[in-house]
Amino acid sequence: MSKSKSEALRIIHNGALLYHEILKPLMNIHKTAKMIGNYDQSQRLLVTDKLAGTVTVAMGFRRDGDFYIPNTSLKTDVRTISKKPIQRIAAMFVKEIKEPKYCTLAYTA
């Protein structure tokens, strides 16, 4: 197999791995997140306020007025870059954009 074909297969394989290990859990963060914490400012180039996630992936959020907006995704244990104490997520509610309130229960611990 030529180098370019093997390189293409490696990229496809890593892309699939990236999807299943990182992107899929983050796209379902309302179902997969188990912990939330304040970012500990341990990484120089990472600018975020809150982190939510698991032992394998984390999503970072920046405060924008009264809301937190997602701004980063990481392949890391949320506990390693959050200030202590890390809080366990007990329940998560979701809503459609046009709905005024969060009233659909998506996750309970």
C-alpha cells in the first residue's frame, strides 16, 4: 500500500475514533455529563469559566451575561483541570430554542 493510501486510512480511522471518543459524548452533553466545576486556569491558552463532562471529555463554557455559552471541547478528565470541589450533576433540563423555560428532564443521577 502506498504511503498516501495508508495515511488516508489512518486519518479516516482517527476521525472515527475522534467522533466516538469525543464528539459523540459532547453532542449529547445533556445526557453524558456527570460533573461540573470551575476552570482552574492551569492551561495558559485555554480561556473558559466552567467545565462540564466526564473522566474522558469536557466541554468548557464562558459566561455571557446571564448565560454560559459553550466555547471549547477537550479530551481530558474534567477533574484534572477544575478547582475543587467538583460538583456532581444531579439533574439536567433541556428546552427548545423557542421555549421560554427549561422543563424537559434529560438526565437524573
